[in-house]
Amino acid sequence: MRESSNPIMRGVVRDNKKDAAGYATFGTGMAGVGQASAMQGQQQYADQYTQPGYAPSTTTRTLTIDDVVTKTAMTVATVIAFAAATYFIISGRETVDDQMALAAPIMGVGAIAGLVLVLVATFGRKQDNPAIVLAYAAFEGLFVGAISFVFGNLMVSDVSAGALIGQAVLGTMGVFVGMLVVYKVGAIRVTPRFTRMLTAGIFGVLALVIGNFVIAMFTGGDGLGIRSGGPIAIIFSLVCIALAAFSFLIDFDSADQLIRAGAPSKAAWGVALGLTVTLVWLYVEILRLLSYLNSD
């Protein structure tokens, strides 16, 4: 295995708040589906190169850590570019109603298209297809930009959007680096049991989100209260953040398995997809938690 040359891998009126919350909730349940699908796909993709009898190709360049870093950077940069463009386009509308009229469909299109592409990549075994991965990043950028605007400008009134989003970005980066250190020092081992427990936790969270949505839709209230902004909602967000954080260990382990097995360099796109799905989910959950803590 070749060594890496990269040192890294070595204030809106309160009346709008309730309506904004409904839009902000849309798509976050899909993040759980996407995360579970991507994690399953990562493991399946790694398994095909670690089965007995697999021999690295002598004509195709094998995967390195530098490949993973480069492809992940490209994918995340695409998310950021589309998110920033979406945010500023929405902010250019003059009234709150106009902003929400634009943010809601963008958020929906981004969330649904992103989920579809993750499912196509997972069940179609196309994780190493750069077109699918970058298309996912572009649509997810639309979702991230729209939901960031809603949380930053409509969900809170006592902190600036820039400060809220900046805190969420720093929190996401901090968790990523922290979990990378945890994986490198071997503080938590990625075992089949660990993977099964984490997957079960993610599906449990997804079931609660769907159940909460259905109950709220029929009762007109806050459902189970897991997205209401109260103590239960804060605890639920902390659980989601923990699950997203531990998901990084699965992503790191998949990359490690692929590199050790001598997988082709194109496998870096699959790793980049998994890491990006986890990063987006973590960012949205941290942003949501911060909006709870900064709400009156």
C-alpha cells in the first residue's frame, strides 16, 4: 500500500417560525434513509474486494488514501458551491413569503433527487460512478443551501444566520476530525456487531421521524415532540448527531478495507459518496440542534 503525501489523512419575526419549522423538517427524514442506504452500500462495495479469491488487477491502478482525499474534496466542494449559490439566490428575494416560496421546492427537489441517486448508487452498484456521485452532491447542495437559509433566517431570532451556520460547520468539522482520531487510535473497533447496532439505531431514528410526521399530519400538533424544539427534541437531535458521528467509523473502515484489498482507484468515488452523505446528515442535525438552543 502506498503512503499518502497528504498530511490530513495521515432575525425574522416570530410569526414565521412555526411555518418555517414545517419546511425545515421536510427532507431530514430522507437523510436517515440515505445514510442507512449509503452505509449498507459501502459495506457491500467493500465486501466484493475482500472476498477470498479476489486479486488486485495488474493493469489498473489501485486505490490510495490520496485518491480518497481528492475525490471526497471534489464531492464536498460541489455540495458547498451549490449550497452557497442556493442560499444567496433565496436571500435575494424581497419578502419572507417569496423566500419561502422558493426555498421549499428547492429543498424538496434537492432532498428527493439526492435520495434517489443514493439508492441508485447503492442498489445498482454504481458507487464508483463519478457522474452519479457529483450529481448527488449538486442536488444535496440545493437541499443544504435551502435548509440552511430556513434555519438561519426563519427559525431563530436572537442570533445571526452567519453565526448559526458557522457554528454548525465548525461542529461538523470537529466531529469529523474527532472520529478520525478515534478510528486511527483504535479506540472503537468496527466489528459486524457494531455495524448492525448502528444500522438498527439509524432505522429506529428513521421510524420515529416518519411516525412523528404522520401523527403531526393527522393531529395538526407536534406529533411525538421530537422536532418541536423542546427537551425531547434536543435529546433526539443529540441521538441523531451521535449516530451520524459513529457512522464515520464505518466510512473510514470501508476505505481502509478497500485500500488494503487493492481495490481499483475508482472505488474512491464510493468512499467519497459515503462520507458526503454522513457529513450532510451531521451538519443538518447540528444546525437543527443549534436552532433549538438559540430559539426563545
